[in-house]
Amino acid sequence: MYIKTQEISHPLLEENEIRLFIKRIDLIDYFVSGNKYYKLKYNLLEAEKQKVSTILTFGGAFSNHIAATAFAAKQKGYKSIGIIRGEDTIPLNDTLSFAKEHGMELNYISREEYRQKYTDTFITNLQQKLGNFHIIPEGGTNKFAVKGTSEILDENDTQNYICTAIGTGGTISGIINSSSDNQKVLGFPALKGSEDLEKGIRSWSNKQNWKLITDYHFGGYAKISEELIQFIMDFYHKQNIPLDAVYTGKMMFGIFDLIQSDFFPKGSSILAIHTGGLQGNKGMNTRFNLNLPHNL
Ligand SMILES: *Cc1c(COP(=O)(O)O)cnc(C)c1O
């Protein structure tokens, strides 16, 4: 599969003698965009192996994973069920109406129930109600996902630094596993609090050549600021590359900020992974009256 990598040009990069590339895995599939394509790949193959015809997964109302799973499941002929945290709202938001239009059956559960979602009782109840299914956890991270995300890097990706946004850690884990020891993998968490995240990553990967950069969550998951939105719009106009406001926009903001503060030695090359997520911008636009680029 051919995946485009683009070099970014910017005066700050020239000044600091740094080369910055962006790997456009967001372009792999219009809807099953970015890292979610890799995270779903072996999950769908596993469902086929297990001969189950239903994919069941979990997520919040704006989840990229929910949107991607709905589309990918339909594309491959599976039924999909999304267990959604929180109340049924009318009208459905952009993410959920997309999922529903692509055949996902939406089941809403309370936040309290949602916390119990991986207990045996809860799963057994679901099976009794809904029949047999292949279960994918919230955010899509499991061993099949990490196998998939280890295919994001290939032999051409020889930069000194690899940067990726982080939610659950499945994507960075696969990237770490396929990086070479002389590369450093930098993860930019979109959530506050990174201790569980570090533990999680260590459970998927034994390598040490990675580090979390925890200063660019902008107050937490899906929190935004005017400065961030300005950065994303500016990047879009100057580079013609759309970034999402939850993950890739924060990562790219962080990369530029780190360059400015001399984090990277002169002569470094950086590869940023564009993990996608652009469907989420539509919901952001609706909620905050913005004009971010999106793909819905
Ligand atoms: C889901 C998502 C991530 C986070 O991936 P994890 O494997 O959960 O860390 C990063 N970027 C985008 C655009 C995403 O949609």
C-alpha cells in the first residue's frame, strides 16, 4: 500500500535546521481514517476466523473509533453494535448519525453502567441479549490493534524522531514495536494524566526508545483553546493539510512549540504520523461555531 509522506516547509524549520515530515495515514481510507484502519484490520480478520458476524464496541458520543468501526464493519459485511456512554440525544450528533447511517446499532448506557462494561456479568448480559460477537474495547486497543499499528512504519521511515498523538496508547505501542533502536518515539497524550497510559504502553511493548510529552493536552480530552484553533486553521491554510482538534492538532502544535524551545538538536529529522480523526472536527464546528476542515 502506498502512503504519502509530505515534507513541511516553514521558516522555523529552516532556522533550526530541522526537517519535518508528515505521514498521511489519514488518507488511507476516506472514512476508516488513519490509525483506526490499522487498529481494526486484525480485529476484523479475527472476527472472520471466529466466524462471528457481529462486531461490538464501546465509545463516547464523539468517538473516532465508533465512526471508523461502523464504516469498516459495513464495508466488510459485518453487523456492528456500538455501546455508547451516556444518554440518547435527539437529534443525534454528527458522529453518531454517521455511525447509524452506516448500519451501526446504537445502545446507550449510563456512565455508571459504562464503568462496568468489561465485567463478566455485563458481557454475559450483552451476549444473552445480542448473540455472539467479536468485542473490541473502547478506543479499539487490544493485541490485534497493536499488531496492526506495528505496520504504520515501514523501511522508508528513517527519521530520528517519530511523533504520534495518543489516546489509549495502542497506536504508539505498535509504532514503538516497529521502530528501530536509534529512533526516538514521542507520544503526545490528548488526555490529562499519563501514569496508566505509561503502564499500558509497557504492557504492549518492551522497548525503551519512547517518551511521553504531556504538556500539550490543552486542559484534557476534546478541550480546545483559541490558540489551538488558530494554529490548526493557519496550518491548514499554509500547508493545505487538515488537522483534527482532539489529537493531531495538539501533537503538531506541540512539535512546533518543542522546535521553538530547542528540544530537537540541529540536524534532526522528525516524522509526524497523521492519525486522522477529521470526522470529529464536524462535531467541534457544530458545538463551538468553528470552521475546521472535516470529512463528513
Ligand atoms: C483514536 C485516535 C488516536 C489515539 O489512538 P490510540 O491508539 O488510542 O492511542 C490518535 N489520533 C487520532 C486522530 C485518533 O482518532
